[in-house]
Amino acid sequence: MLDDVDLLVCGAGPVGCTIAERAAATLGWKVLVVERRPHVAGNCYDSIHSSGVRIHNYGPHYFRTNDEAVLRYLSRFTDWIPGNYVVKSLVNGRLLPFPINLTTLEQFFGCSLDTDAGRRLLDAKRQPIAQPANSEEMVLAKVGRELYEAFYLNYTLKQWGRHPRELAPSVCGRVPVRLNRDERYVDQRFQVMPKDGFTALFTRMLNHRKIRVLTRCDFREIQTLVKPRRATVYSGPIDAYFDHCLGRLPYRSLRFEFETEFVPYRQPCVQINYPNDHSWTRTVEIKHVTGQQHPHTVICYETPRSEGEPYYPVPAAAHQALYERYRDLAEVTTRRERVFFCGRLAQYRYFNTDEVIAEALQCFEKIKQLGSNSFLPSPTTTGRVPTSIAESSADCGRARARTEARRRRASSPRPTMA
Ligand SMILES: Cc1cc2nc3c(=O)[nH]c(=O)nc-3n(C[C@H](O)[C@H](O)[C@H](O)COP(=O)(O)OP(=O)(O)OC[C@H]3O[C@@H](n4cnc5c(N)ncnc54)[C@H](O)[C@@H]3O)c2cc1C
């Protein structure tokens, strides 16, 4: 198998599974997927906890989309149940609906409101900032200082380890503010959960006779052993691919702690945010959305941290600029070696699951155009590389050669065929 791989895929998350499935099912390509974790499904992974309760291991995943094509595509691999995504914030000792809606405004300001009165109230609170330059300004322009300090400021400090002033407007700006009583966490048209869970969904995608999956295997261990005939898809961190030769891209990590509670439900809804209390940002009782019938429940305490598994790219201008330098290298690598960079870590961008699957489907179309009629060209026959990129490329090439030599000297753990 290792001698006749058409497509090598790094990462068995949503991106890796989608591209592997498309390449095997529509082009008949032989695909090898390597995944360093012991399971597939990436951060969407769910599993049965020792208590018997299904959990989302890497934070709650609320599938929602306006993209019917993505929903139709995934529906080949799963049935759905309705998503019941309701979130409350603990503010001044009370659980208030979040995102902010009319009920939140009433309970926070202690008055009763209809839509017009709610709009007038917010108009009076808002700060006149025409073009918010950061997340603090964005929220002040939307809801004013009191709501900003109660719901956003400390939550953001905990979540990102940075002041909202240091973060792009979109970080806090994407949370809606509603002048109705809609309590749903998100606005998208389709809010659903895979009936048997995300792991089952992604496992079915990979269940094709032309796809092999190696878990507990780092891409870098296999990279020198497998030369794919058509292309490579890389969905790991882009800076790691280039041995961090331009510097490290910052990520925010999380600690997930799961506690069994010997009652059917502990919380009134799936998620409670703690903007001002505790070191954790939220508690999640995913049973509210999986719909599992079980006498016990599991609560996940989610605490942000700077070290550990990379979960969220940190959205700030300097990081974006560094990412763009890596992206230039990646573009050259795609042209020369047909390595396609796709996904949350490879594009250093926060994508929801539906968005990243749409990205993967687009990426597959590019791979198909480039790779379906020809085999990989020799690197020397590809286009001219601009000088600044060529210099960065040379530095990165040297860094990678050093790392590979080190890696060859070290003994590597045996990968597992899944
Ligand atoms: C805490 C949290 C909550 C989220 N909640 C939601 C939500 O509610 N709704 C929603 O739609 N989306 C949510 N998301 C986003 C969702 O997880 C992502 O959109 C999706 O997982 C991205 O898919 P991906 O394939 O790009 O990356 P990933 O899912 O991260 O998969 C990449 C895989 O590549 C593997 N990998 C990396 N480097 C290597 C290497 N060198 N060798 C081998 N394997 C490697 C990783 O182990 C990983 O399994 C959430 C994300 C997080 C972190």
C-alpha cells in the first residue's frame, strides 16, 4: 500500500475525512490518511465516557449551517436529530439568556420591554463608534459599557488571555444581539446533531476499500516513507509543516475536565458561561443535545490556557501577518509538490465544522483539476519562485532537513492501522 498511494492525507479531522472520501469515491484514488491521535474525527470526536454517557471530548460541537450542499453531502453518512443549543450566562448570580435577547435586557436592567423599548434602551447605552477597530469597541458600539463589562470583558480575558482591545472586532462581534425572545445560541437555518454522533459520521466517511487510516502516526514520520503519486493534503498546523522557520503562530489551548453527576440532568441547558466567576469559562452538559437517555450525566469544565494542544488560532493582526508569510510558502509548496493546505490549523483560521467541510470540498476540486490527469511532476519543472519567498523557502528547507535528520536518529513509536 505504501508504494502505491495516490493521495496522502495528514489529519483525520473533518477536512481529512472529506477529501479522502471524495478522492476514493469519485476518482478511485488510493488514499492513506495519517492521524497522530488514537482516533478519527479530529476535534469533533465524541465518545462514551466511563459513566456510559456520550461526551464531546474536545468541547461541545453544535452543528449548524445555512449551506444546504454541505448538509446534503453529510446526510449520506448520517441521520440527524434536532440541535437544542441553548446557552445561559451566570451574571450577578442569575442565569440569563445568552446571546443577549429581550429577556436578558429585562432581567439585567430590571424592567419590562417590547422590541421598540429594547431598541431605545440599547440606543441609549451604545457608544457612538462608527468603525470599531477591536473587539472592545465592537461590543461598546453594539450594547454599551454595562453589558460589555458584565458579559464580555472577563469572559474574553479568560478565553483568549488577552484584552478585547487586542483582538479583532469579529471575535466578540460575531455574537448576535436580539430584540426578540429567541433563546437559540446561533442563527443558522439548520441546527442539527448527527444521530449516532460525530465519530460515527466520520468513521463512515472513511469506510471505503480504497482508504487506509493510520492512527497514532505523525505525518512527519511517514512523510519520508510515502511518496504519493498525485498529491498530499495537509491539515495540521501550517507553521509546524515549515518547522516554525518564520516563528511560531500562537494558539489558545483548553483543559477539559469531565465529572459524572448521579442525576439525569444537572444544568437547565447545554451550556452555562461564567464571565465573572471561576477559572473555567463554561460548563457543558452535552446530553441536552445528544438526547441520550441515561440515569446519570457528565459535566465538562472548560478552562482556557496558553500551553497544550492548539485549538484556536488567536485572531490578531500580527498573527495574521505571520500566517500570511507561511501562506506564501505554502502556495509555492502547492505548486511545486502538490501539497494542499486546508483546515483550521493549516489556514490558521477559526472555521465552524460546516465551513471547514465546504473548504475541503473546494480544495478537493482544486486537487482534482491538478491531479486527476497527471502524476506528480519533478519539483524543478514548476513555476519561478519570487526571491523573498525563495529565501524563506531556503531557510525553511534547511530547518526541515535538520529536523528530519534528528527524527531519523530518534526511535519512533509504531503506528496503528485503524
Ligand atoms: C473547543 C472547540 C469547540 C468547537 N465547537 C464547534 C461548534 O460548536 N460547532 C462547529 O461547527 N464547530 C466547532 N468547532 C470547530 C471544529 O472543531 C472545526 O471546524 C473542525 O474540527 C476543523 O476540522 P479540521 O479537519 O480542519 O481540523 P481538526 O478537527 O483539528 O483535525 C485535524 C487533525 O489533524 C491531526 N494532525 C495535526 N497535525 C498532525 C500531524 N503532524 N500528523 C498527523 N495528524 C495530525 C490532528 O490530530 C487532528 O485530529 C469547535 C472547535 C473547538 C476547538
